Amino acid sequence: MKMTIRIDEALLDSVRKGYGFESKTQAINAALHEMDRRTKLRAFAKTGKDFTAAELKDAVVPGYDILASRGIKLKRHGG
């Protein structure tokens, strides 16, 4: 969807370059997905869905890269 919005261009460019996005659209979509993910995570954390802390900890595979699973490639800082 096309729309006109005011965005801090310097901030957008910094995010785009810092994370290796090829376009402004990619950077904005990734930011929106991240904010949506955080909202859902906070809602989940409030209810816990009857999982124990140990069960939740064991549910995450060490080294799992959620962004890679979504096809989002980021430049890694310091590497």
C-alpha cells in the first residue's frame, strides 16, 4: 500500500544502513514486524499460557535466528 508519512530520514537511513536493508521499505517493514512481535510477546508473557519458566526456556533452540527464518538478512555489528 502506498502512503505519504513523515519519517525522520536520518534515523531511517541509519537503520537501513546499520541492518543492511537494501530499501527504506524493507527497513520500515522489519521495524513494524519487530514492534508487532514485541506486542505479542508482552501479551504472551502476561498470561504465560500455563507454561513454567523452565518449559519456556527449553522451548528455544540455542542459536535459532528468527530473522533468518523470516528471510531477513542483517549486517552484524562488530563482525
